[in-house]
Amino acid sequence: MNPPLAECRTTVEYFVQCQQPDGTWEQCSSTAIDLDFATERLAARRRMQPEFEYRIARRTTTVVVEYAADNAGCAECGHPEDQHAEADEPVSVGQCRQCAADPQYEDDSWHDYEPREA
Ligand SMILES: [Zn+2]
Ligand SMILES: [Zn+2]
């Protein structure tokens, strides 16, 4: 019932790889988020040691940090109270903005904030 709260970060880094005698490739520069910077490193490496093979590699790292909703979250969906809009009239219900923004939970977004049992 409670959607996991998650934070997602993607990092793209470039670095130079050098071919080893056994044919494998190993990282031989520090990583840079700037492709131009890595390309300059590659050119410098080729100038210094033209007898080796070099190439640029790209590494994409996705970090997902998940955390459980604490007791301050809504009993219905786990989102914080300030994400819940107030009902306009006594007969209508409020809506959770975070649920509404997620297609998976959109249908369940229409509910008032409900405090959890202590
Ligand atoms: Zn809720
Ligand atoms: Zn919600």
C-alpha cells in the first residue's frame, strides 16, 4: 500500500582506457564528467605513449536510495502531510500530490491525509 520513497541519481563519467598486453582494457586516467576533458586526456596519452592503444570509456552509474516512510507520513500512502491538499468542501476528499504525480498510484491519490496510529 505504501509506495517506496526513493531518490534516484544518475552519474555519467568518462575516462581513458589503455589496452593491456593480454588484450583487456584498464582504466588509466581519473574520471571526468566532461567528455571534452577526457578527450584531451586521450590525446595527451597518445602523444606520451603512442605505442599503446587507448580509447574513451563511459560509465553510467545509477544510485537509488530508498527509505521507509516514517511515522510522520500518511497512513494511506506514506507521503508527508504537506503533500496532501485539503478538501474543498465537506463532501469532497483531498488529494495527495505525490500519489497524483505517479501513474501507478494516481487512482489512489484521492484521499485526505490520515495520521498514523502512534
Ligand atoms: Zn496520503
Ligand atoms: Zn501519497
